[in-house]
Amino acid sequence: MIDFRDLDFEEMPEWPVLPQMLIIGALVVLLQLFGAWFYLMPQHDELEQIRQQEVTLKSSIRIKAIKVAALPQLQAQLNELNTRYEFLLK
């Protein structure tokens, strides 16, 4: 049985294979965690910014759609007002 307390980091190449593999595996996991943190966090922030922009654009499209839907009614009111003013001017 291997006593891990007797292992010295300066003598790592002379360690048995199992402790070497455990240390290498731990290093790989740590590197992947740090890599994921530094790679994915900026992308996550960018995704949140794009989602906020999407919400803003959807609300502006909704407002414009309401204005476009009301345009025929406003045009009819404008025509009615024009005919009344023309009648009053005569």
C-alpha cells in the first residue's frame, strides 16, 4: 500500500504510477475548470447582452406594429378633418 504522506513533489518522476496519474488527472480537471471559467463567462455575459437587446427590439417592433395597425383609422380621421376644414373655408 502506498503512503501518500511519504511522497515528495521534488521526486514526482520516481513516484508509483497511481499517484502520478491521480495528480495528472487533478491538474487536467483544474485546467478544464479554469479554462471553462475564462472561456464561458465572457460568452455568457455576451449572451445576456444579446438577450436584453432582443427584448428591446421586440418591444420596439410591438410599438411600431400597433402604430401601423392604427394608421388606417388615423388616415380616415385626417381625411374627415380635411373635408370639414375645406367646408369651413368655403
